[in-house]
Amino acid sequence: MKPIKNVVIVGAGMMGNSIAQVFASDPHLNVVLKTRVLKDDRYEPIANNLDIMIARGAATEADKKAILSRISFVTDDAAAYTDADFVIECYPEVMETKQDLFALVEKFCRDDCILATNTSVMSPTEISKKCRRRERVVGAHFWNPGHLIPLVEVVKSDFTSEEVMQATMELLKRVGKKPIYCKKDVPGFVANRLQHALWREAFYMVENGIADPATVDEACKYGPGLRWPVMGPMENSDLVGIELTNNIHKYILRHLADNHEPSRLLQEMLDRGELGFKSGKGWQEWTPEQMKASSDGLKEYLIDYAAKNKK
Ligand SMILES: NC(=O)c1ccc[n+]([C@@H]2O[C@H](COP(=O)([O-])OP(=O)(O)OC[C@H]3O[C@@H](n4cnc5c(N)ncnc54)[C@H](O)[C@@H]3O)[C@@H](O)[C@H]2O)c1
């Protein structure tokens, strides 16, 4: 496999733009964004992301200039894929569209080019179905916003070669990401399985009158959530001890939510037209100011985290 130099991102939507910005932070990579049309304002989403980062000290004007200069946009398939070393698709979440895209890319690219999919939930094994070389297809699941969240889940399909897994992990480390190695192609990969195990329990507690929604959020924000940036569950279990962990689980597991269907509260809210931010009411009521403060608060927290961890 050739050293990776030419990275192609397919689809200049929300994730594609973020991911292009990430790869273009490496001065030794050429980054191509494959789009359908060349819009006059094509650089704007990435420039905007960078301006917000500059305002909070997470990037400099020089970073912005260098990153934008390393990204080119192309519409032609041959121009995009012929010299590609690593292609990552950020297409709409439609299985057939992703399968057809990779089959098309294979018509142009070299045999050792890696094909990565940024799918959030779909099986990389299934996405590789129409490919000649299924061993080159790998999951590379960035979390939104892709330029701010360090985690990328690298997912081994039933066919992905170890060489492709390692090359993908190395590339992501090189551009400052924290890739994790997901050994099996399972729904939810690693991080969404963890996240939705917690959400299931959260919704269960509200449904059963144990705590109201704001209380559940406070329990996370002011309690275990403070540990998570520095200590995950495995390390935490070692810290408190395996014996204690075992005793706690012997007692508590039978009491935890284990439903295989969504909470009935979700359907009830949907029936009432309560869609969360979209309608101004979900688990709680939201004014426009509160919604803005909530989403801005998360963005600012992530940008400050990026500023603190900037090389
Ligand atoms: N949005 C998220 O929070 C998030 C997080 C992680 C992963 N993902 C995954 O990333 C992928 C992209 O998601 P997104 O949110 O960026 O979607 P998006 O709709 O913002 O972007 C998709 C892009 O693909 C482009 N596209 C569609 N057909 C095309 C074609 N034939 N040629 C070139 N471009 C084409 C669209 O114009 C659009 O710009 C999906 O698989 C999604 O599940 C999304």
C-alpha cells in the first residue's frame, strides 16, 4: 500500500466539509472534495467553521489560510478518484446510494486505494456489497461536528483487511483524531451502543416516574458525566475494584431497563407533535433563546476543548 497523500471526500454536506477541514490540517495531504456542482461559495462552510474557531483561540488566521489552500473541489469522477489513496464517502444515509458510489469509485481508483464510509448506522459489510475488493472498505465514523469531536470509530467489516484497518487508524492519528478500533461490524458500533444504553435507561426512569427529564440531565452533567472525559467505564471499574463491580451488578442489573422497543413516551410525544427543538417542545419546553443557548453552549465547550488540546 502506498503512503497516503491524496484524500478524497465525497459529498460536501455538513460532515464532508468538516472532514475535509480535518484532513487539510496536515500539510502533507492533498484534499479533494468531490461535489456535483462547483458553487461560488463552496469554501464558505469551512471558512465559517474556522472563523468561529479563530474567535475562541482554537485556530489562527494562518491555519485558516493553509487549510483552505490544501482543499480543492472537483466534479469529475476520473479527476477525483484516479490518484486517490483514501476516499471517504459523506453521502446521504441511503444504502444503495453508498453501494453504487463505491462500485463507481472502484472503476477509477487504484487497487490499493482505501474506501471509507462515514455512515452513522449502516453496516460497512453491506455497503461494500457491490465492490470488487471488499477488503479495502472500512467504516470511519466521525462524530458531528467532525472538525471538533476527536473520536472516529474505525469499523472492521466482515471483509476489511488488517492492513486497511491499520492504515486508516494511522491516517486519523496523523490528523489529530482519536480513532478507536471496532473489531466487529455491529449496529451502533461502539460509541452509539454506549450512548443509547444510557438513553434507554434515562427514558425508562422518566417513563416510570423515578425522575423528571431535567433531573436525569443534571445527574449526568454534575455527576458521572464529569468523570467521562478522563475515565471511561472500564478504567472506572478497575478503580473501584472488580469485586465491587461484580457485587453491584449481581444486585442491580435485573432492575435496569432492557426494553427492545423505543419508550412509549417517544411515540406519545410524536403523536402530540412534540418534536424537540423542531417544535419548541420535547422532554421540556424550549424558547428560541434557550435553544440557541443550548446549541451554542455545546459548540463553545467543544471549541474550547479543541483550543486546549491544540498542538
Ligand atoms: N449529520 C451528522 O450528525 C452525522 C454524523 C456522523 C455521520 N454522518 C453520516 O455522514 C453522511 C453524510 O451526512 P451529512 O449530515 O453530511 O449529510 P448532508 O446531507 O449534509 O450531506 C450529503 C451531501 O452529499 C451530497 N451528494 C448527494 N448526492 C451526491 C452526488 N451524486 N455527488 C456528489 N455529492 C452528492 C449532497 O449534495 C450533500 O452535500 C451520512 O452517511 C450520515 O449518516 C452524519
